[in-house]
Amino acid sequence: MAKKRPQTKAERPELTDAEIPVVGAREPCPCGSGRRYKACHGRAAAHAVTELVHRPFEGLAGECDWIALRELVPAATVELHLREGLPEDVPSVVLATVLPMAWPALRRDDGTVLLGLQNDTASGDISRDLADTLERALVAEPGTPVQGRRPSAGGPRLQDLLDPEGPFEPVVHSGFEFWVPDAQNTTPEVAASLERANEAAIPTVKLAGVDAAYWCETPDKNHLRWVMPHAEEQLLDALARLHAAGQSSLGEGTRLVGSFRAHGLTVPVWDLPTAMGAEDIEKPAAEFAERLAAALSSKEPLTADERRARGGLTNRQVTLS
């Protein structure tokens, strides 16, 4: 039997750099060169859009909620509004924290576009990755998922595609049933993915009285995680003033335990008693927001006690992204 003749360069399908999918560094490059990805197109990918954008959602309506949905909230959706309006065959565009099978996006049978937020991204600019996925989802065939890829370094960002004046109103769900408008006709793979996702989801509620604050329930204690738009140094000074004055809690049994950085903003975190539900924290959170506003307006240097409080807060700070 004659040996199979290796495919020549001329016989390989011609793909642009943007069409070559991202694979593992040691896997064969999808371009067909025969080299490992890291030694072929992976080398270009490592240098494409490499600069990390620390505030990828800056300039978008609801920046703090974008961060919360990316990092904190298991199941939520938001209707997005495009600068140029929707194509005639796209009834709506919906941002979702997670999609079935971890798809980056999905064009439903009715033409609706679902865009996943919590997926891994190929570049240092989440906004550019999401914009690239969204553009491809808008023209995808109905009923098909959209896979991830490296975006062009000069491609649009979400800030270029979304209406800056459009509302951004997250709806938090108890589970992922929004994946399946017709549960009886869903595929076994999607049904299994839905079951796994629902089992892992932590009960979460968005507070109504303050912006971008999310209560969540865990087995040992509850938490409030609050994404704040203020400059980090100014916010930490204000939190230190309140902490030193004994005004940083949200009521009996609650405690400000620290904060973390996420996508350029600071997220203070409180431990709450297990008996304290989301409704119970609404009034204390609103009162804390008033105390925080007063502390943010102070121009006085920190006292010795306030500096110690600030040191304690910064020592417990973690960077997520």
C-alpha cells in the first residue's frame, strides 16, 4: 500500500491569522504547518494584544456591575443595547454570566444572541475579546454556538459597540434555567451542563438600595461583596476612617473583613451572620453608603489609629484580576 503523501503547503486550506483557533501550547498548530502551536501561530498570539487592560469595562454603563457579574455572580443576565441598534434578524442581545458548555456566545433559533461573560479570554483585554465574539454572534447562523478566538489587536471593544447611555440592569437568577427556553427539547449535553451548573451555584441577591452590592449565602456564613467605583487609595482611606471609628460594620454580628481588586476597582467584603438575609442588609448598607460618602469627602490626614486600620485592610487585600 502506498504511503499517504504529506499535505503540502499549497494543499493546506488558507486561513488568516484571525481564523486560526487557540489551542494548547504543545499541540500541533491548526494552520497545518506541522509545528507545535507555541512555535508557530502561538508565538504571534502571545504578542497580540498582550498589554493587560486593568479596567476593561471602564466607560461602559454599569462598570461595577460588569465586574460583579464577571467575578461574583453565578447566574445573571442583562439586556445589552448596541450603538447602531440591532440587526433586523436579531430580536435582542443578552449578556449572561455563563452559557451551557461554556460557550463564549450562542445564537438561538429565534435569532437572539447570548454573550457569555465568565469565559477565559485570549488576550489581555476582556472588552476586545467580548466585542469580537459579539460581532461574530450577530451574524452567526441561528441555532449555533460561537467559539472563542484571538481578537485582532485593532478590533473594536465593547465601548465601541454598546450604547454608553443604554441602561445596564442585571437580573440575578437562582439557577440557569434561562439557558433552555424549551426544556423538553434541549439536548442531553445541555441538560447535563444545566444540572451541574445549578448544583454549583451559590445563592446570590443584588441589593436594591445601593449600586453593585451582592449578598450571597454560603454554608458557614453569609457575605456582602460590594464593587465600588472610587479610586483605590481614596476608598481605602475612607474605609480606614470608618474602621478606626467603629463604623465599618453593617450591624451586629457583621464585620468588614477586607477587600479584593478586580478589573481595576476595589471590592470590600463583609462577613454576615447566617441568619442575615439580603432583605435584612438593605437598610444597613444604605446607612453605610451615607457614612462612606462623608468619609470620602474628608481631606484630613489619617490619624495613627486610622493608619493602623488602613494597614490591616491592605494586608487582607487580594487581587483577582
